[in-house]
Amino acid sequence: MMRMHATLRIGVAVAAGAIAAGCGSTSTQPGSPGVAGSASSALPSDPAPSSLPSDPAPSLPPSDPAREPGDKPPATGWVSGVVTRGGTGPCYGFTADDGTRYALYNTSGLELTQRDRVKVQLETTMVRIYCGPGHLMAMTAAEPIT
């Protein structure tokens, strides 16, 4: 019984809100008489707008599709390039000969010197750590290029 009264109250509130908001009433122009005005005082209606604009909007040329994370995965295996951020780890910076930037991660204390040319062995990593700009990869080995 109590539930029925609550439902009835909600229904009455919704109906009252709809009436107060003016649902179902015709709109009138400002300064014109209400709905009961004479036919001579009615304003002419505007013609219906066309469905197409007269001037098409300028469009941009198509761009390259958005790059998805899996579009071109970074290389794995041995990659040669230059150390851009050295030290004893665990994070290093590296730019490959093809221009790809890597953020390398290695916890073995491997020492790399900035600006040295090296080849590094890379693997993908599940570790989520910020090691700087570039593709995050695990470095499993490094050798100097002489």
C-alpha cells in the first residue's frame, strides 16, 4: 500500500512538472497576443529551411589514420645506435641508427657511457616503469661497436 502511494506521488510530480514547463502549449512570439488572438494578428511563418546548406562547409584533406599502439612495434633482438643517457641503470636512453628512440630498462648494473656507439639486445617488457622518452624495452645485453 505504501509503495502504491509513493508511485502515485512520483507520477503526480512528473505530470505537474510537465504542465509547469509548458508541454503541449503553443509558443507565441513576444509582443503578440496569446493563443486566443485573432487570425489577422498572426505572424507569417518562415519558410521551411532547406535540408542542404547553400555553401558546403570546407573540408580538410584526409589525414593519415591514427596510430595505434600495435601498428609498428619496436624492434626486438640486436639493435645498433648511440647511448643518449648512460650510467649504471636501471634506466638508459638510446637512439637506434634508424632514429627510433628507446627508453631501456636493465637491473644488472650494466654501465653505459653517453654518446658511445653500442649494439643492444632488446626484448619487450611487461614492467611498467617510466625510463624517459622513447619506446620502453628491456635491455638484456650490450656490446660496444668499435
